Amino acid sequence: MSTLVIKDLHVEIDGKEILKGVNLTINTNEIHAIMGPNGTGKSTLASAIMGHPKYEVTSGTVELDGENVLEMEVDERAQAGLFLAMQYPSEIAGVTNADFLRSAINARREEGDEISLMKFIRELDKNMAYLEMHEDMAQRYLNEGFSGGEKKRNEILQLMMIKPKFAILDEIDSGLDIDALKVVSKGINAMRGEGFGCLMITHYQRLLNYITPDHVHVMMQGRVVKSGGEELAQRLEAEGYDWIKKELGIEEETEEQEA
């Protein structure tokens, strides 16, 4: 079993503190969901874990199996087994989907142990069929001209091909119609198991209708303020966040912390 431990994490953007002491422990074979109002630091948490230079960690730790993630370069974090599916994946002209995926897989393998071309093609074809992706997607340039739904499916294809220890999925359900949501959810559920853990960031309970989380966390004002099971997400859907604010005595923020 692998473990990702976040302890008292504080993060700033341009001198403004966004995360104010996040504590979270995620094990493989677990799916965690983070919910919360806009501007509470959910996407900041994802970006800080992966090492986006815009986000300055001022204190706290992030450890993967006891190793300090914050001392790693971004590529080293990926090689160690972390994966981020972003809200808005970048377009990369001139690099095909297939070439990108094969390079990403080999980056996590020892020199001389690269995946064979035939094995790669078999896995790629199988996973694209599973995600109901058109076969020409493999040779299209990465995310260039992709629809929103195609980009999201492509993120899950990367997840299934790379097989990280931990995936952070930042609003993977954003902008998806119900059919695409079902396909994306099917791909995430296929990854569940002893060697995989997941942190899903979402605004909506509807994603959790298709992916049952083991743990649900609510973020407000840069902290995790409440945790529970899937029943917590159901109550949030029915009642919103006001009951948590009242229960914990949380005052309304005067401005959003992040977009």
C-alpha cells in the first residue's frame, strides 16, 4: 500500500494565502472526493501538490511513501507516481497523443525496460475502445482541436495508460453531458484497486452517482473543515453549504480566494 500525506499545508499566490493548513491522508485502494464553494482552495491544492510554480508553499509537508514531494521537480513527482488531470488541459501542437503517452509511460520505467511498441499499441487500442474514443484520436496532436468532452476522455486515457499511484482529478466532470460523464466514470472505476488512489475535486454530487467515494471532504476558507462518507455529498447536494457554515461557525468570506 502507498500513502500520500498532506500535513498543515499553507500555500500563497502573489503573497495572498490561499491554503491555510490542509491536512489529508490518502491511501491506495481509496477514492477521496473534495467538495466546497468556489474560491476555497481546491484547485490550489491540486496545483501545489504537483509543483506549479505559481503556487508558493510557505509551510507544511506533502509526502509520498515517506518521501518529501515538495523537494521534487515536477517531472520527478510524475515519475514517483503522481498524476494530475487538469480542468483545462493544454494543447501541444506537433506531438501526437500516441507519442505523448508512450513517452510518459517510458519516463516511469528503467532504461532498457521501455514498453514495446506492440504492447503499447494493444493497450492503447483496448483502452480507447473502453472509453469509446475514435481510433484517429491516437494520431491527433495532443488536445489540439479537441472538444471539452474529448479532452476529459483523453485525460482518463492517460490515467489508464500511465497507471500512477495517485491521481488528482480537478473537476473532471466539468462540462460533460451525461453520456460522456458515464464513460469517464467507467474509466476511473476501472482503475480502482490496491495500487491506485484518487483525489477527485468536484462541485457537484452527480459525479459521485457514478463513482462511489470512500471519503468525502469539504473545503472552506483554505482548510478541510468536515469529512465523511458518500452521505455527506448527498446532504450537500440537498442542502448546500450553509448548514456546515452554521454548524462550524464559519463566517461568509468577503471575496473569493481563487477563480
